[in-house]
Amino acid sequence: MAARLAIVLGLALLAAVPPLLPKYALEVLISILFFGYLGACWNVLGGYGGQFSFGHAAFFGIGAYTSTLLFLHLGLTPWLGMLVGGALAAGFGLFAGYLSFRYGLRGPYFSLVTLAFAEMLRVVAVNWKAVGSSLGLVVPSRGSAPLQFLFAGKLPYYYVILGMVLGALLICRAIERSRMGYALAAIRENEDAAEAAGVNALATKLSAMAVSSFLTALGGTFYAQYFAYIDPSLTFGPAISIGGLLPAIVGGAGTVAGPLLGSFVLTPISEITRAVLRGRAGADVMLYGLILILVISFLPNGLMGWLRSRRAGAV
Amino acid sequence: MTWLFSQAVVSGLLLGGVYGLVASGLSLIFGVLRIINFAHGAVMMLGMYTSYWLFVLLGLDPYLSILVTGPLFFGIGVLIQRIVIEPNRAAAEHNQLLLTLGLALFFENLALVLWQGDFRTVRVAYSGASFMVSDVLVEVPRLIAAGGAVLIALALWAFLRMTDAGKAIRALSEEAEGAMLVGIDVSRIRGVAFGIGSACVAVAGALVTPFFYVAPDVGESFNIMAFVVVVLGGMGNFLGALLGGFIVGLAESLGAAFLPGSLKQLVVFGLFVIVLLLRPEGLFGARRGR
């Protein structure tokens, strides 16, 4: 009951407060929700299923490029383009997933092959003139055009990403409570035992991959519309893959709220250190690396694991 | 065309020797600690800066600087393992991977803070030296780097074969529990392995400074190449890493000669994915359980 009240209260705050915030605070909040969203998408496969992808930037980039190219060349609204991007990303995810799972790649081998797929797409995008090569693509902004996923101020983008986060968390919650969720947890804990117990590991992992890659691609479209510019290293680079998996793991992999919680902790740290240490290039990321090491060392099960063990200790 | 081909083969083999040494260190660390070390390239970068500063401040030749970088980074590696990795042994595998990622971010940006992002180069008298073998150009510093890298890797291989510490390292990478049962101090050996791996990559960094720029992010591309090499050679397989280095060097250099732009990387990654899928135990490894 208390938890439900906290969720309702939190949602009310997230919906009501932003119009009152100064521009910088709103940008930080959008950033928090954005990485929380990527974390929730990564969590479907990485957190629940324990399949540690290091290449989710592949799906992100496919989403960003597909909707932007369809918009630039065919005038298709990114609202629809993002669905096309999602479908393409899911297709690529199924292809990459089928190859890796079919050949039994687990643990670090799966991480490496996903990293390689993302890097290959980055190299292709850098060398492909028709998609802007390394110069990237500019999304023409013509003031406010809500039907074209273009808004004048930051506030509408905030509500879009808020909606996306809530959608992703609801999907995670539904998966967690479904047969698929239990199958994923069984695979994460012991894949051979899960198969022996009748879980179709290949099909389960591929379903999670499809959901995860589809949702991640939608994040790519959001990024393209919000920043109005994409290039290969911004969208296909390792920073996006890490940007998704970090909040999920720091918050608590395989929990609904974990990724968002993780982003609420990590993103402000990185934004504040960047603002404070503006004069010294690199000092912010250096501190971020240090904090990451400390968090992993002292909260090995993420913030959610820590909260749970505290609650268990109190009872 | 044949000229282009033979030139690419020579350049690729010379580059491959350095990749081999970088990857040998990574492979050793993986074999013993079972973690993919994302900080490996950052340690190489620190090794490069060390020989750069020894050269600029003390006038020490980059090749002589390996006498400093080797022991120094062995110590740093042991400390990293002891302070950062070892206390988290019990945590999930992916946590240890993230620790190395945090270390990479820390070191890379430490270098950026201390020495800014400028590309620095070490200009020694022999930097531009080269000779021709029929119509193929061989650059002397690259030849020395490749030769030195292979010699050091072979010396390490002998160390692993012949000394007690080396045998303990191999025992630990074969079967951790068994090694513990026969009385090997596994936590000390893990430190030694991390130290040797770090020394390898720092020395590789020192060897390339006469012909390679030094910058905070210079290790990243070497890191990804080393992943490819290690998978090719078989994770934990030391000699495999050396051979894999030559294969990746050749693939990259032939790709650069015959493909436009930076598509050469596609050849390397393509090779990587194919080997991962078809022979995840590596080209030279015996087929073990996955």
C-alpha cells in the first residue's frame, strides 16, 4: 500500500513539477529519463535474462537513422518512422541473437559479439555517403510541428520521454509477471537446468531480444528529434551501449524500477560533475569512473538489492 | 597490384607483432581471472605516456624505457588487482567487467586532465629510418617494435612453461579449484597474472611510441583489436594470441589496401564474428565445453 502511494505521488510530481523548473534542470531531468529509458530497454534482455549485451547501440542507431532518413527523404513523420525503425532493429536483433544463441555464445562471448555487431554498423555508417557518413544527419527543425515530432521548447520532449519510460516500465512489469519472465529468470540463473525443466531457451531469449531491441530503437528516434542531429559515433558508439547498461546494473538489474532509479543517481552525478569541473576537460568522466568503481564495489546488487536487504534487515 | 599486396602483407605482419603482445597480456588476464579487461587499452596508453615523458624529460630512448615501464606497470597491475578486482571476486561476473570499464574511464580521463588531448609524438633519430626489400618499404621502428614484441611474448611463454610461478599461473587458468587444492596461493597468482598482463601491454605501448602518436584515447582501438585477437587465438591461449595478432594485423592491413575509407575495420570485425560463432574456443584451441 505504501509502495503504491509512493508511486502515485512520484508520478504526480514528475507530471506537475517540470513546467516550473528552470531550463537547465529540465534538461537534466530529460537526460535522467532518457538514460532510465535505455536502461529499462536493456534490462529486458540483460537484466531479466542475464544476456549481457554490450552492443545495444546497434538498435539505438538503427532507430535514429531509420526515422530520420524516412523523414528527410519521404517526409514520413518520425512518429511512424520510429515504428519502422523499431521493426528493423528487432529484425536485426533477431538475426544477431539467433546467430549468437544458436552457436551457444554465453557470458563474455555474447558481450563481445554484440559489441562487434554495433561496431560493424558504426563503421558502415561512417563509410556510407547516402546516410551522411561521418558528418551525420541534421533533422531540420521548423519550429513547432507536433505531428512531425518537432516541438519548440524542451517541455513537450520531457512529456514524450516520460511517457516512453512509463511504457517501458509497464512492459517490464508485465514481462516480469508472465511465463516469459520466469523463463528468463530461470535462464539467467542456470540455462542448462532451465532447458532440462522444459524452458525453450532459444525462443525465450529471442523474444526478449526482440522486445529489447524494438524499444531501444524508439529511444534512438527520440534522441534524433530532441537533439536534431545524429552521427555514427553518437548513435552507434559504445557510449550509448554503456549508457543503457550502467543505470540498469547500478539501479538493480532484473527489477522494474532499478534502471530508472539508477539513472536518477548516475545521471545527476555526471551532469553535476560536468558543470562543476567545466574548466578541466575529462575531470568529470574521471570522477564518474571512480564513482562507478565505488558503487559496484559497495553495492554489488545495485540500489534495489541494497534497499531490499535494508528492508529485510529492519523487519 | 602485387606491389600493393606485398607492401600490405609486410605492414600487416609488423603491426601484428604488436597486436600479439597486447593480446597476450589480455589473454593471460582472461585465462586466470576469467574477466574481459576493458582497461587493457588504457594501461597501454599509460605505458605510452610513461615512455613519452621519460624521453622528453630525461632523454631516455623509448626502447630503453621498457626497463622502467615493464616493472612499473607490473606493480600497478598487481595493485589494481589487489585493490579493485580481488575484493569483488565473489560478485557477479558482469560486475568485474564494469569495474574494468570504470578503470578505463578513470585512466583515460586522468590522462586527459593531466596532459590534455593533444597528439604527442616522440621524435628520435631513427623515427624515419627505413629500407627497401626489392620494392617493399620496411620502416625500421615498426620492425623493431614487432621483433621486440614477439621476443618478449616468447620469453613470457618460456616463463609460463618453465618456472614455478608460470606453472602456477597455468594451473590456475586450467582449473581454479584444483589449483587451490594443491596449495597454490590463488589470490597472489591472480595478482601476478594481472601484473604480467599489464606489463605486457605497457611495454607494447613503449615499443610503438617511436612511430605512433600518444593521446588519451589511443588505447581504445588497440583494446578492441586485442579482443578480436584474443578470441581468434582462443581466450587464455597465450601462443594463440601471438598468432592471432599476425592474422588480425594482416586482415586490417589488407583491408586498408583494398577497401575505401575505414572499411578495413569491417574485415576485422567480420572475421571476429565468424570466429566467435564457429569456433568460440579460438582457431588453435582444443574444443572444450562452452
